[in-house]
Amino acid sequence: MLSRVADAVFWMARYMERTDNVVRALRTNYIASQDELQNFDWQMWVEGLGGTAQEQKTVSSYREALQHLIINKENDTSVLINIVRARENARSVQDYITKELWQCMNDYYHLVREAHTEYLILHGDPVTAFDNLLRESTLFYGTVDITMNRGEGYTFLNIGKYIERLLRSLDFLELKIKELELGGNEVTQWKYLLYSLSGYEFHTKYYRNVLSTENVLHQVIMNVQFPHSVFYCLSQVERYFKRLDAISVPEHFKEMEFLLGRAISTLRYNGPEQKSVEQVKGLVANTRTEIKGLSQKLATLYFGYS
């Protein structure tokens, strides 16, 4: 597979995973702000999910925040822009993805640009808009699963998906920690974090007790059965990367294998010690830095970035 093709598939997956994660988090936060959490700080989430400091916007209402984060064409990190970029990458590699997947991408693109979607976000019920978008995400993942052959394209797609999911889990955890530092009920904040990661039901069945900081941190960081945990995602990146052994330049493969192994070992031996919010803040920052460095090295060695 050409490096430009691998790069396009990788980033298509990252943009789609980013979209799915952000929409789920915004849906949860909107419901929380209307239900239990008074004076919800939308500005913090706009800044946390936004781009550079120069691109950040000051918002005065939840409608303005949702407009900026979902359908704003001027916001480089909005859901709309993510979908546009995912579709552009898919268009450039149509010979390497299935026609069903391309159609799925097209449908998502047209949905997020519909006037009705904009109306729901600005004037109607945003939850309906969120549900419509999430339905398209589910169709995307199902279409990938049942139509894509298990070759190199599928491998790079999954590497991109799990790298992005890992980074979003770290971002959401960090934002919830900031919210806790500003005050609020700890149990309520953790509950909505788990809802954002589609992990609340998992928590009640796996831990079988009242929500606690220690158990939530374990689930989000270390639980090998939770599909949004940092450790699970990193393990999946390693799993799919190993499939590239036969088609890789040996020294490139060994360098990436070493970096992945080091990241997993660091998390495996440091993660269990993180039982409080203060302890976990350093781990979140260090893990994010390590994963971004690993992603940049992958781009240099496999995608031809200079």
C-alpha cells in the first residue's frame, strides 16, 4: 500500500472517531446541563475541545457552544470540519475502501450539513440532532466491520481509530478533573464522564458498588475490558501494528515496536498507582505526550512525513 493511501485511511479513521467521541460527550453534557448540573461551564469545553488559543471562542450560552463545536465552518475542530476532512480522505482512496463505506461517509456529510440539523442545534431539540449524528457513526463502524477486507487498509484504519479514542479519553478525563477542581458533586461528575465514554452501565456491572474516584480512574485508565480505557486502546494499537511486520522496513518496525512496548509498560506499571485525582493528572499529561510522539513517529516512518 502506498504511504499516501495509508495516511488517508489512518486520518479518515481518526476524524470519524473524533467525531463520534465529541458528539457523545456533547450529548451527555447537554443533558447534564439541563438536568442536574447548574451553571454548567460550556466555555471550558469549548476551550478543551477547540484548537489553538487564537481559534478559541467565547460563548455565552449552550446554543452558541453547540453551534461552535458542531456546525461552525470557521472552527477548525468542529464536527462539521471533521466530517468534511474524513470524507476528503475517503474520496482520495476510493479504490481502497468499499463503495458501501464511501456511501456511508457521503450520508454523514449531507446529514451534518442539512438545514434541519442546524435548526435542531440552534432552535430545536439538540438531543435529536445528536442521536441522528450518532446513528450515522454506528452505521460507519458497522459498515467498516462487515465490508472492509482485513488487509493493510483495515490495519491502518484501526490504528488511527484507537489512537484517537485514547487521546479523547484522556481529554475528557482531564476536563472532568478541571470541573471537579471548580467544585461540584464528585459522584455526579464521574457519572457523566462515564456516560460520555459509554461506560456507565459497564461500571455498574463490573464494579458493583457506589461510584468512587478510585474505580472510575481504574476503569478509564487501566480496565482491559472497557473499550474506551487508555490501556485497552493502547493494547489494540499494538495488536494492529504487529500485523504490519511482514510489509515493514525492519528497522522502522522495530523502532515503532519499541516505542509501543515502552508506552504500554509505563502505563502498566504506573497506572495502578493512580488512585486519586492529583496522582492521575501527571499520568494523563505524560501519556498524552508519549502517544502524540508515537503518532508523529508513525507518520514519519510509514507515511513519509519529513
